[in-house]
Amino acid sequence: MGLRFGIDLGGTKIEIVALTPDGQECLRRRIPTPRHDYPGTLAAITALVTDAEVELGQRAPVGVAIPGAISPATGLVKNANSTWLNGRALDKDLAACLGRPVRLANDADCFALSEAHDGAATGAATVFGVILGTGVGAGVVVNGRLLQGPNAIAGEWGHMPLPWPTDGERPGPACYCGRQGCVETFCSGPGMAADHALHTGQTASAQEIAQAAEAGDRTAQATLERHAHRLARALAVVIDLLDPHVIVLGGGVGAMPHLTEVLPRLWAPLVFSDAIVTRVVRPRHGDSSGVRGAAWLWPSDPEMKGR
């Protein structure tokens, strides 16, 4: 097989990359997402692929990372925070537009697949690829293949309850899933910002909080400490359940450099083991892992989540 196209369908941008068989990028483009416009989204992806094929002079298979999954029960997109995709047969509609089969997977799955294939977790038998950004999600790769189950929700740890909550963390913030106290409401970027506002009365984004902490702001440092403790609790449960060889931290919040240093110390007393050798690393491909992982959907197992 020659080139592969990967598409990252995000809430604000759509990106395409063309990869050679050895993982070299030979094309990359990015355009704004036609928000709340499903036909416009289909047309935008079709135009990206068509233009790329004209430029490269080669037709190629297409994989797409989406902020949701294809429901095995209905064949339609579910759980997408780009809500105009929900209830749509996105894989079939794109296949009709492009005149070829299209493989879809959750964006966190694509992130994990990319980092396991030729990224920071290359060669690891079990990889838990974490996205900490606007939301919280993950993908699981075992022996180079995406782990998928009958409900297409493997890795959806953002919607489990925060483990070992303190009195001040109960019942927890309301989550869009309809419950309270989900990991996502504490460990995402908006979750960190809401916690900072609760304790300080100050409005700041997660990145602004990190910058203030680096400049010596003690209230911002305290916010980062609370966040790290909560994240360590959530990941301790993942380690107990999955025992991954490598955890890769992605997303805007996951990129904060202190996390890879402090998390092993914080989860050590929580994990049910006398020694914890799980590595926690930053992604080799950074923000590009989602779109690269979408391209790698083709040489991997065809029976995957969001197919």
C-alpha cells in the first residue's frame, strides 16, 4: 500500500495529512470546520481529499479521527461533542462522497494508535493514550492494535467518577453526560479553570493558570497541585484495571510538563502493587498524533471502534 490520508475532524478545524509507508509526511493542510453544518462538513472533507490527490497525483485510502464513535447498535455517530455529527451515518456518507471505503475511529483512539505505532510508546505491548483538553478521553492499544469492545466505548474513562473523592469533591460538578463528579469535570481544561475560580474567585484558562504558577503565583500552584492529585487518582484506577506499560499524556492540559514528573510519585501509594513500573510520557508527535493515527487506521486491524 502507498500513501495513506489521515483526517482529523475537530470542532474548530479539519486537518489532512498524507503519510508514506514509513511515516513521512508529504502533505498537510488545515481548514476551519463548518460548525453545525453537516453537509458542509462532508463537502469540506471531500474537497481536502480531492485537492490532496490532485497535488500528489495519487489516490489513497482515508482514515478519519472523530470526536465520538460509531454506535454498533445504530451505525450512527454517538457521543460527539461536535453535536451536528451525532445521529449521522458519517462513515457511509463520506464513503459515498469519496467513492471508497472510509475508516473512522475516536480521536483519542487515533492519538493512542499513533503514539504506539511510531511515537513515544513505540514497541510497548499495552498503551493508554490520554487526551486532556476540553474533555477527557483515552484510547487503548494492545500489541499494536486498538482495543475495541461491543459498545465502542473502550477508554472512556472521563465519564467514570473521580476515585476516592474528598468531602469537598462530593457530589462534584455537573457533567454534560447527565451525571456529577466525572473525571472530566475535574481533570479537563475547563474543569481546572472552574476549580481555580471556585477557590480564588478568579477567571483564568488552564494555560493561564499554568503560566501564573510558573511565575510564582501560589494560588495557581495550588490549583495545579489539586489537579495533579485528582489525575493521579484517576490514573491509579486505570493502572489497577489495565496495567499499561506506557501512559501517553496528550492534549493541552496533558502537555503541562510537571505532570510526567509528579504523577508517578502521586499514584504510587494508590496503585495495588508493591512496585509500579508504568511509564508516563509526553507524545512524540504532539498535536499531530490524532491525524497521524487516522492515517494508520488502514494498516491496523479493520475490526476497530468507529469503523
